Amino acid sequence: LAIGMFFTAWFFVYEVTSTKYTRDIYKELLISLVASLFMGFGVLFLLLWVGIYV
């Protein structure tokens, strides 16, 4: 979850600080994909760890 939150924060800061001329769609997609993968697996294993079997 910590790695996913790091990439989510990085994506948020990147979106807020970049102008529409300096944005790169491939960088946005890569960061958001990595963030969603880590957050998804993090939440899945957190739920399994606390006994919520999904």
C-alpha cells in the first residue's frame, strides 16, 4: 500500500504542477498503471490479512 500511495501522490503532483504543454500521456499512463496495480494488490492482501476473504 505504501508504494501505491507513493505513486498516487507522484501522479497527483505531476498533474498539478505540469502545464498542458509539458504533459506526456505515456508518462501519465505509466504512473497511473503502476499506482493502480500496487494499490489493488495492497488492498487485496490487506483484506485477506484481516480476515475478509474476497
